[in-house]
Amino acid sequence: MSITRTRRTAAAVLAAGLLALGGCTIGDVDGAGDPVAPAASEGPAADAPDPTPGAGAPEKSTPAPAPGGAAAAPRAGTLAGRLIYLDPGHAGTPPPAEEMVTDGRGGVKQCNTTGTAADDGWPEHTFNWELAGRLRALLEDAGAEVRLTRADDVGRAPCIDERARTENDSGADAVISIHADGNGEGARGFHVSHIADPLPGNLPAESAALAGAIRDAMLEAGFTASNYLGAGGIHPRADLTGLNLSTRPKVLVEFGNMRDSADIALLRSAEGQDRLAAAVAAAVAAGIAAYLG
């Protein structure tokens, strides 16, 4: 389909940005309605970047994650012949504030954003990048080909509409957009979003099956479902460009709230990230089996 890029004046975007601070989800607002700072688009998505856990993250000791079971990663060969696209949400460098793209439903959104951050400034885009590296390694060990929508955690990255088109063109068996939310203390837990109010070209049944598999695996691994968005860890959305434009089985996972002390301890620890990645890797294998047979 042809996507027409539109631009707003910097003044209009600034006015919208003054509504609040922080937040997440692919150039959109977070669960608390907070707009986010922009990040960027430049060139096509990289097929095989090499995210390095810990790269760009400040040194900090964190409390141990909440107790829970460790999900068993999929066995070697389980995902042989499958292509998985991972979208580590946001990017390290923002684009011009006025750079806008379609939202897939007749409106526009910022090209990309840097995402939310923990109270001490540790950025969401770095969490997304680190978790993508861990998840990629597990999926490749299971035999999958894995591609990422951005090449590093420093520079500019493709706009949200470009990412969706690249994922679609690849024919991926599953697409997972990796995020963390920005809300207040006490708002805890993960939630998984699949397409709501499907558009022509979306794959709602397959996306819902993938979302359910990820939710189930995370609950079984001892993670807490969101107590402030969605129900039982599932939060369908119709306002996200990446889901609206998708023609592949696709979900967006908000792995926790970066501004809650318990959630950020989990999200920032190596052990917590390993457990999260293992749960999602197992769920991808189960989800693909559910909708591809």
C-alpha cells in the first residue's frame, strides 16, 4: 500500500508535547496518556544487527527480581525454517519533532520516539535493545532466522511505518515489538497488545493466538499481569501504527512499568531479562504452532 508522509508544524507538536511527560509505545502515548520524546528514521531496517546486552546502560546494582519459575527455552530445531522479526521499540537518537507518518487509520503520529525512562533516567530504548539481544539468541538457538528493525541503540532508526512495511515484506512468521511502559509507582505488570478493530490485511486470529501464548508463558514463569491496563495481561489496541499496518502475526509487549520500583528492578537486572526472554522464546514456538499447525 502507498503511505503518504505528512508533516505538522513544530509548534503543533510542541503544544501536544506539553500535555505531560514520559511514556511509551511506538510513537504513541503510554497507559497514563503521556506523550513521549521523539526518536528517528534513517534508511532501511537492518536484517542482522548484533545487540549486546548491557551496551549503553549505566552501571547500577539492582534488587533481585521477584521469584518465579524459569521458562524452558524452545528446543534446538523447534523453530527451524521460521523467520521471526523483533522490533526493539524506539531508538537512541530522535528525529526532527515535526516528522510525522500515518497511524494507519487516517491520522498521523510521530515518526518514532526515544520512549520512556526509569525515574533515574535509564531509557526504555536501552531496555528494549538489551532484551531483543537476549531473545534473538534464544530464538536462533532454536533454529529460527531472526531479524531486527534497528541496527543499534545509539543512532537513528526507521520510522514506525517503515518498520511495519519491512516486517510485512519479509513474510515473517511472527513479529514481536518490545517495549516497557511509563506510569506511576504501584502500576505494575506486563501486558500484551494485539490488533483491535482489525483492518483489511491484518491477521487478527493469528496475532491473538501469539498474544495469548506469550501471556500464558509469562504467567507460568511467575510474572505479574498488568494491574492498570487490559485484563489478564491482554490489552488489544487500535491506535498503534505498527499493529494497524501489519499484515503478519504481530504483537506488542509492554514488559513492565519503568517507574514502578518493583518492575524496574526486574526489567533492569540481567536475571530478570534472561527470564523474560526465555518465556517469550518458548511462547513464540507455542504461538506459531497454534496458528500455523
